[in-house]
Amino acid sequence: MNNRNQFPRLGLLLAAVPLMLSNIASIPFFDVERADRLPAQDAADDLPDETIPEGITKDEIDTSRTADAKTATGDSLRIDNLERPFTQDGMAYHPETDILAVTIAEDETYYYFSFELKGNDAEKGYPSATYGIEFDSDLDLRGETLLWVIGGQESQWNNEGVSIYQDKNGDVGGARAVIPDAFAGDGYETLAHPESGQETTDFGWKRAPAGKEGVIQLAIRKTLIERDYFFWKAWADGGAAAPALFDYNDTFSNTQAGSPDKNSAVYPVKELELADSTCWAAYGFQPTREQTGCCYKAPAKIKVKKQGEPEPPPS
């Protein structure tokens, strides 16, 4: 038997181990089926396009319908899906923190997010809260990147008050993603853009289109998002507005946060006020199973009657 090549082969095998491990580590924690992407469109220059491509819209609850009663439905601190556009002082309703819909679109350079709010800030006349998008590229329902924007009235694309945060130590969501736990971590601890000493960044943009009340639009460079498929989660936050405290349900207890639901033992809203968020929505792929905190719901199973099967007795 010739043994001369045994050790070189062993060396090649050992050299391949790190690559195999890295491939294993990159496997998503969520079963997915890739979906057809929206057709890419050319960006005229480095600025976001004046005309945003058509996209996919996620509808949200209109809490103005129950605002006079100082209550809301659909709020769940347990899964950090908030619906509480009220102040802790008197449960005053603020339409600029009530998301009605968010539309995601893309071109070759940017992802765009158009927020449709119930209205502008009644005193300032424009969307004045902080608006954000979390991105989860490894599909574990923990954000890695946060586009965080202070609202404004400028109708042209600008980056005043635009920040991009990252969670480099992976502790957003605490010890268990989505649901509350005792380990809060330090949230989005890294300000990635603008970098130290810079006042502006061309990685993220915002505008409030003229003639469209209650609309604010955000854009982020696609190069900042690790993959071309991801979960995203939208925020309107006129209260805490603190990326270092994410996820909020790991930072605020039920008693501290309060609730907008009159049937709750911790009603009314307390420290966690003026906040509306979505569930985790999929983009660029189709989830194949339900998971806590994810928007996806599996299709209802329809029982097909077999031939010759007797009719069920009347109820």
C-alpha cells in the first residue's frame, strides 16, 4: 500500500474545515423559499430616485378609530409588536406615531420605505417622530442593522437626522429573540453612519413629499444589508426613541410599559409611550413556517371530503 499521499490529503481536509464551518454558520435559522425579486431599476446618481419604484405594501391597524375611547387593539409587548400612539399623560392620541401602511421598494442602489401615517404632528405640521427600519439578514428575528431617522418637513431627499446603527455583539433581542427575558443587552450599540466627526452620511436618506400629509419616506444603501433577502420591521417612535434599549420588551416590564388596552391590568400606557411597530415582514423570500413575531401565517388547511365519506351530523 502506498502511504506517501496520506498526509497531504489529511492536510487538505483540515484546511477545508473552517470553510465547511463557515458555510454551516451561514445557514438561515428560518426555512425559506426564495421568491421572485422586484425588477431592479437604474438609479440616476447617488441620490435616491425622485420617483420610487412600485413596491410591496404592508397594512397596519388604524388606531384613530378607537382613539376617542383612549384604547387600542393589536398591541403586544410580549412580541414587541406595539400599537400605542398615545402619551402616558392623559392617553392623548398622536397621528404621527400611528402607522397605517409601509411600502418597501428597491432600485439598483437603494431600498426604499414609504410610511403612511394617520397624519402629521398637529402642532408642527409634519411627521415629527423618529421612524426606523430594522433589518434581519440571517433570519433569526434579531435585527443587525437599524435605519433610524428623525422626522422633518423637507420635501427633497436629505440626511439631516439620519443615523444607521448596528448590533455588532449580537445581543438585540436578549437571550431569546422576540419574547421578553431578563437579559437586556445594550441594543444597537454601534453608530455606523455618520462616522465620528461627520455631520452627514450618504448611506441613508429621508424626505416628506410635498402634498402628501402624513407620509415620510426613507432610503438606505443596499450595500449596508448583508443579503438581498431579509426580514424587516418598521417603527414610529415619539417616546423612548432609544436604539440602545432594543428590544423594548427586554428593557421595559409590563408594569413599566403599561398598555393601551382598557382590558389590561396595566392600563393605561406608561413609560413606553407614543410607539407603533410592525411584525417582522419577509422580503426577497417566502417563509415556509410560522414563527413568533413573524408576519407570515401559514395557509389554512382545507379538509377535502373523500368519496363515500358520510356527511357529518348536523350541529
